[in-house]
Amino acid sequence: MTAVLTDALALSKDAQDLLFHEARTANAFTDEPVTEDEVRAIYELVKWAPTAMNTQPLRVLLVRSDEANERLSRHMTEPNRAKTLKAPLTAILAADTNFHDHLHRTFPHVPNAKDKFADETGRRAAAKLSTGLQIGYFILGIRAAGLDAGPMAGFDAEGVRAEFFAGTGIEPLVVVNIGHVAEGGSRPRNPRLDYAEVVSSV
């Protein structure tokens, strides 16, 4: 990015580098643990992500114990299985398709807000869309904490759902390994599409 474009942003150059320019997907981590305080600090940032009608459908399951990690790894594809077993912390990021049960708290000024999501098919689609927004914020929050993220979609979603969320309306969407990237633990940056290839005006 040229200096003039970098300077057009309110975010400092160091912050831009931390969150975007120098950040990479992490595939291998050091042994340094991820603390509860760090995860709480991340959530205090990412809870401000935009969601439709403030529905906030993201649910996060932290996989901390060796036993739970083994259970999760059985549903990961290769090479994600080995990466997950070695990560200091893994989070399952999921969509709560019953988010409408909480609308009396998250959208209190509309008394019948829950009725807008009576259709299950539409509600599931809304949950996944808003959770996707929150997942993007979650990855940025990890980077903002000085940590590295390894998001993965290579897993058996139904298997993970049965393993950890049976009997609920929670659907896993992404599994993220979290920690401090090890030396050589991320690949070189691949090319990105140029502005003109992505952005148009009408």
C-alpha cells in the first residue's frame, strides 16, 4: 500500500500492520499459553460487531482440556487434525439458531421482535449471516490482542455439532486455533485482487 493510502486511514500504521498488513493465518504455534484474561479482552472488543437487529448469534466454545481436544480432533480433516492437537487454544465459533430467545434482552425496545424470526429456515440463514460478521471481528480481536489465529473450515460440522452441541440449536461454522505463531508457522502472503477487480460504482 502506498504511503498516501495508508495515511488516509484513521488507524495508525502500526495498528494497520498488526491487524492487516503483517497478519497471517497461523498453522503452527509456540507453547506459550493463551490466558483467560486474553480471551475475555478479545470478547470485550468483538462483542461490538454489527448483527441484524442486534441478534448476536455467535457462540464460542473454548476447547482447553486434552480430552476435549482429542474429541474435537477426531472431526478435523488432515492436516487440520495435527494443527489442532498442537495449538495452545482452540475455539469453536458457532451460530445459535435460537438467538431469537434472547431478543427481549438484546433488542428490548421492540416487544415482539422474536416474532420476526418465527420461520426456522429464515432464522437459520439470519443466524449464519450475522455470525459470519462476528467471526470476522473475532479474528481481528485475536490479532488485536497480539495473538495469531488459524481459522479452519476443514472439519465435519455435523460431527462437531453432535459431539459438543447435541440437543441445541447451535451450529458450528469455523474452528480457530489461537496462540503465538511459531517461526515458520505461517505461509508467505498470497496475492490479493486489486481494487479495480473488486470495486465498481454505479
